[in-house]
Amino acid sequence: MSDTWKKRTKLVHSGTRRSQYGEVSEAIFLTQGFVYPTAEAAEARFIEAGADEFIYARYGNPTVRMFEERMADLEGVQDAFATASGMAAVNGALMSVLKAGDHVVSSRALFGSCLYVLEDVLARFGVEVTFVDGRDLGAWKAAIRPDTAAVFLESISNPTLEVIDLKAVCDLAHRVGALAVVDNVFATPVHSYAAAAGADLIVYSTTKHVDGQGRCLGGVVLGSKDLIRKKVEPYLKHTGGAMSPFNAWVMLKAMDTLDLRVTAQAQAAHHLVNGLEGHAQLHRVIYPHAKSHPQYALALRQSAHGGTVIAIDIKGGKDAAFKVLNALEIFTISNNFADSKSIVTHPATTTHQRLADAQKDLLGITPGLIRVSCGLEDKDDLLADVLAALGRLSG
């Protein structure tokens, strides 16, 4: 039945499990353990649990399972494992498929915590990581070796919104038998093209967009049943990165409006781009679906929308950027993004502050760069707020 459903229908109904009470709203099973009618039943369940049999919330839970099945159906993949946060998902996806001596090729433009996992954690456990300019297919070709075990990338990078040719990179990885692990949060689950491009494991911080209302942390790893149940699940259930039932219930209820929210937020982002490009106080406006974006044609080819986040590079560096941030009235200063409330942050001093100046320069994280996440406020009000704040610079 769900194979013929459109996305908005899947977001409301996929994976629903009703108890004997026939509830309309998804039930929250706020329990960490489960009981067995007999010792023999407990033994059998530990050998192999059935589809509606659960052992311990760290392994699985009916509410969490509803969320996993709904996300997998939306993404168009076989299975999913929900995690405590987006970074638990990134860590779990990588650590579950890698071992000491493996080689990974990664795009260099990544969120600060992703860089930490690759540069510090994986290196500490004997995994070799080669970083490349993700936009350069020649660099991927040169770096991927016959013994490469995996490639890792953000399909749209944080915070400079570089766009990677996802299918081409996945194809290069698969030629040598490597897995393609993709952080897809900026593309959004609503407009994801990761599965069609050949990604083996797809990672989201469901804090962003899915909850999208500033309430709960969460993450998810999606892929084939073999990868999720034989690789990802054993690692995450034994290391404790599972999502709580309450957070899964919040995420489920948020999915009812996910498509509506993402669509409105993307429209607001495009509206800001149109109103800000060419502004006298800006070096540049960065947005995948802006014609000025270096990968504009690729971005159009890969997705029907450019996302909910833009970046602006303000003339005058950090001082000017801080003056603009402090002058905004609607936008709130926070290091989160993809929320129903519009949010701004200064990556050079927050999310990417641990990077050396030379690395920031290489990635285009300038002192004047501000990441702008568009919420659900009126798009004309958002544009007026940014324009008024920029106007303070000429006063």
C-alpha cells in the first residue's frame, strides 16, 4: 500500500503500529524493558526477535520502530536505526563499518563535530583518512584507492553550502567496493536524492527539520536491511546511542508537517537570496539555487529546491558581522539550524571555531560569514529584518 503513497501521505501514516486500543495518534511506549510470558519465550526472543517483539529500549522500542520505519519509507530505503543525536548517527554509521587499517576518503568541508570524528576519533583507532575538495571529482578519483573502505561527505556542506556531485562520488566508491556514507541534513529528508544517487548509508540529524521546532535531539542512519541490522544496529545497541521513546514520539508527530515546513522554509530562503544578492554591504550570498552559486547547475539537477539555509559574507569582517547579528530582531542567535524559528550564527567563532585560521580560509569560513537558517515567519518580515540590520553598517 505505502509503495504508491506520495511523500506527504507517508509522513503521516507510514510505519504506524496501533495497540489493542486502536488509538488515532501514535502511542508512546515509555518503557525501557519488556516482559516475557515464560523463560522459554525470553530465550527464543534473544535468539531472534520477531517484527513486533522487543527486548530492551537500547535495542528497540515500538515507538522508536514506528519512527524508523516512517523515515525509511520516506527516504526510499529498506531500514533505519534511530539514534540519540545527529552526531551519534554520524559516529555510529562510520564506526560500525570501519576497522583499524581501513582507508576513508572524505570531503574537507564538514561540520566541526564531523571533522572531529574523522580527524581525531577515527585516527585514534587506526583508520587513515584522506581529505579532498568535495567539489573536485578529479580529487576524489585520485584519492580513492583499491583498498578504500568508505567515502564520507555532506551532500551540501555546512556552513558554506558547497554542492557535491553525489552520484558521481558514489559511483567512484562502488568501483572499488567502498561504501558511500552521506550526511544529508542540508538536502532535507523531504527533497533527498541520496538513495537514488547510490548512497549506502544516509545520515540525518533529526533535530534539524524533522523535529524542527527546538525540542529534542535525535538522529537516524538509513540504508539496506543488511547494513542496518548486521552492522549499524549491533554497534549502536551495544554502545548506547539509541533514541529515547519520548523523542521518537515527538519526531513522529513532527513528521505530519515536515513537508509543509520545509517547503515554506525553502521558499523563504529563496526570497532572502533574491532580496540580498548585490547588496552593497555583502561580498557574496551563498545558496545552491542562486545563479551565482558555483555549482548552480548541479544543484538544480540534483534537487527541486535549494534548502532552508543560506550564507552571507559581510564586508568588514567579524566586527561588521557581530554588529549585524546584534541588530537582528526576528532572527535569534543560536548554533542550531532548520528550526521553525529563524536562526543565525557566526561559524568562525562558534560551530567551526576550533579550526585553524588556515583551514577556515581554505573552507571559505571568513570572519564575515553568517549562516542564516530560515524559519516559518513571514518571508517579507525576514528580509526586512536582515536589510535593516545591514543598514546599520552604513550609519
